[in-house]
Amino acid sequence: MMLLTEQSTNTVLVLGAGQLGMPVLRAMSKKTHKNPSTKISVLLKEEASHAVSGSRKARLDELRALGISVVEGDLQRQSIDELSTIFRQFGAVINCSGFVGGPGTQIKITTAVLNAGVTRYFPWQFGVDYDIVGKGSGQEVWDEQLEVRHLLRGQSETDWTIVSTGIFTSYLFEPSFGVVDEKKHTVYGLGDWQHSITLTTPEDIGMLTAEIFFYQPEIRNKIVYIAGDTLKYIEIAELMES
């Protein structure tokens, strides 16, 4: 476990070690070979940080091999003040927590980051461009993502960087998304076959997030757009057919 120390701009806390968190952690760890003063930590729930078997234990072993310290915390259960106490020890926070916490979680995390006076923040905005989507999309957590942007833009103490990626490539094949139905060998064009969708793999997002973080001069208070592929729905149908 990591002993929390005074905040330094070279201390980075990654929130979560899941589908995106692990690729980000792996990529950040590689970059520290050329930036040895940078120390990477990851926030995990208590039960995950003490795992003794199974996939969670394998993940802990990998984190140790990568030189990443584990900090205990619970983004859902802990209060804003409690999270701020944790975040205050770090110069930068990269939020890879996803939507698993449900409505309100991203506002809570962002508020805690701002209250803690963290120098740099990469919010959980690894998705569509919420400025374009706007409010009233029918997705409550998407409306919240737009509110996160308003919070960040309405202050000047914490610098932020948004990495906008479209959707995770794997999500395209989730039945709930409603585009690719593998069982029925069917592709659905949402709205129009000529509409486009941007897809990026978590591995590429992780690699590019690390590149963006360490880029000089630092990228601050901007949205950075990255993409693996941008395809029209008709092109996806043709690829699936082939």
C-alpha cells in the first residue's frame, strides 16, 4: 500500500483498473521509464486491494510488476470530503472509473477533485463529444457529463484535459447498443446509413492518454480528439458482411 505524502505535480492517481484503467496504467508505467520522477498510483476498493486469488489477485500482481502503488478508496460510498482528502495528496488525477457508479458519481468525483485543489485532472470524458450532444439526450449520465464540463470551465485552479474518443470499439458489438446483432447477422443504421460513428479501442485510448499527459508543453484546458476508426453505418454493415 502507498503511504500518502505531500502533493507533488509528479504524483498521479488513476481512478479504477478496469476496461480502460488497466490500459492507461500500463501505458503510464511505460512512460515513467523516461520520466522516473513520476510516480503512478491507482485507487481500488478495499476488497480489490487485498485480493488473494483469482483475477483480482492477478491484477494486483501486474500492478506491482508495473511499479504502481495501490490506494484504497470507494468512489460510491465515500463522501466528497473523504475523497478530497485522498485526492489532495496527488498532483494529477486521471479518472477511468466509468459509469458503474450510476448517476451523480461523476459530479461527485469532479467536485472532490476541485475541492482538493488537484493541479491536473483528466475527467471521465472518454466518449462522445457531449458539447455536441447537449442536454436532453435521454441518457441521464450523458447530461451529467455535460455538467462536469461546466464545472471544469467555471473554475481556474485545476487545469483539465478531456480526451474525446467516440465510443469503445467493443461497445459497437454490445446488444444493448443496437447496431450489431451478431446472432441475427444484422446491422442497424441509427438514423441514417450515411451517419458516421467514431470507434477507439481501450488499448489505443490508454496509449494516447499517456502520450497526451506527458506531452510538452502540457496540454491544459482543452479537448483532445482521438480516434481509431470513423466509419459510416453502411461501411460497418459491409465489413460485417465480408
